[in-house]
Amino acid sequence: MEKKTVFLFPGQGSQYPGMGMELYEKFEEARKVFNLAGKILGFDIASLVFEGSKEELNKTEVTQPAVLVTSIAVLEVLKAHKVLPKGSAGLSLGEYSALTAAGVISLEDAVTLVQKRAKFMQEAVPEGRGAMAAILGLPEEKVREVCREGQAFGLVSPANYNCPGQVVIAGERIAVEKTVELAKGVGAKRAVILPMSVPSHCALLKPAGERLDEELKKAVLRDFDFPVVSNVRADKYQDPGEVRELLTRQLSQPVLWQKSMEYLFKQGYNYFIEVGPGSILTNFMKKINRNVNCMPVEDLSTLEKLITSWEGNDHG
């Protein structure tokens, strides 16, 4: 069967100290990405990612550029090995990597935007005021129901529809904590507060979206080399003119990840590569559709495994 390949790009939460280091040491393509990003950011991102502490890396303003830069470094290594996609999608922050991969946003603009995005998100909600939680084992409608009940305590809503049986919620801390208790009361297998300092994809981040919109006006948006799926719509961008609006809305609206993957299946995509740190999206895919070939690439061993598999297949 002819392969129709999609690159998937991870978001915040997939970071870990040392990510991308093996590829950086072995491939000039990866070094170029880290070195250029360091110049734009004004600090040595490679040293921070490879040698810095977990606490340092987990600060939103560091995490977001670090995940983007690592993902694009992996992308450049794949391109050097002639592994090329016919489409892309990215989870939340990963959508910037997906748009960079498709040639819509330059690496320079992506790094600048993501650094600003992180800053605006952090400043929109003071430390300790917001929270996110993962609700496992409840149908989507049930999660929406407990969020409605939880709103008696403050703002709370679904933030990420990741895969069957996993919805992340976000909002004001007290409302999220109460909703976690409500979810457990109606049969959630697990409901846990996540170690996130910012409650992404809820109305608390509308002010951050407005500030980001101003920065997006400055970015040069080019034509798509291949389709990119928008988190907000679970459908492909129609043209570069939509990028600003959809990335602005993305901060305060839920990420429709499961629906985005189902959209790609309907378009005939059947070979998925997770490009960047971790294997969160590969794990989601196992729950969304076990029959789809999905492989993560983040270091030398996963790169070799992918190349072997790639060479043994036809590509469309």
C-alpha cells in the first residue's frame, strides 16, 4: 500500500533534559537549528537543554522554545535522510513546529513567536491561580457535564480532547480541583492535577491571545508546502491568511487532537511520524487507531529504526 506520511509535533510536557543532544552531536543540520535559535533567543539554548536542570527547562518561557527547537532539529535531520511528509499537525505549541515544517513560518519567526507566546501565557494568569487536570476513563460528554457543575466554583472547561478516554481540563485552580472530585464521583478511572504553571486553552488566556495577535501581525506567512491541520478546527488551514486568527484562538479554545487525527485518516494519511521529544503523540495514536503505523523519532536509535522502516516501504 502506498504510504501517505504525516509529521506530528509534540507540545509542552514532552520536554526532558538532554533531548536532541545525540542528533546535535552527530548532525550538522541539528546543530545549525540550535545555534540559530540561540542567537535569536539571546541565550545558549543548546547548553540549557543539554546541561541545565529539569526545573530550569520546565519554566514555560524556556520549555516552549526548547521543544520547538528540538522538534525542528529532528525535522532537519529527517529531511537530510530524505524522509519527507505530505502533511503535518502539532499539539498546541507543536502547531508552530508543524507550520514551520510546512514552510509557512520561518524558524526565526517561530522561535520569536513561541518565546513571546510563553511570556504572554505566564503573565496572563498569576502563578498558583490556574491549573490543568487530566480526566481519564470518562466519555467527553460526561467531562463537559462535570465542568459545567464545576463552574459554580469558578472558570473551568475542557482544554484538550487527546484520545478516547482522555480529556484535559483547565481553568481557575479551585474550580479545577472541585471538578476533579466531581469526575471521580461519576466514575473517572483517574483524575489528576497536572504539573503545569499555566492553564492553557481556556478563557483565562484570552488576554494572552490578544497580545499574541499583535506579534503574529509582524510575522511573514508564506504558502503551505503541504497541508497542516489546525487544533481549533480539526481541519486543514485553507490559506496562510487564517494562521493569525487560528493561532490566536488556539490559546483560549480546546485542542481537538483526536478529531484532528480522524480528519487525517479520512484524507487517506496512513503513516505517522512523531518528530521531537518523547512519544506522547504515538501513545495517543495507539488509543485513537491501533491499526495506524506511528513511530517517534527523537534520538539516534529511534532515527535508525524509522529509517529502516521507511526504506522498506513505498511512499506517496
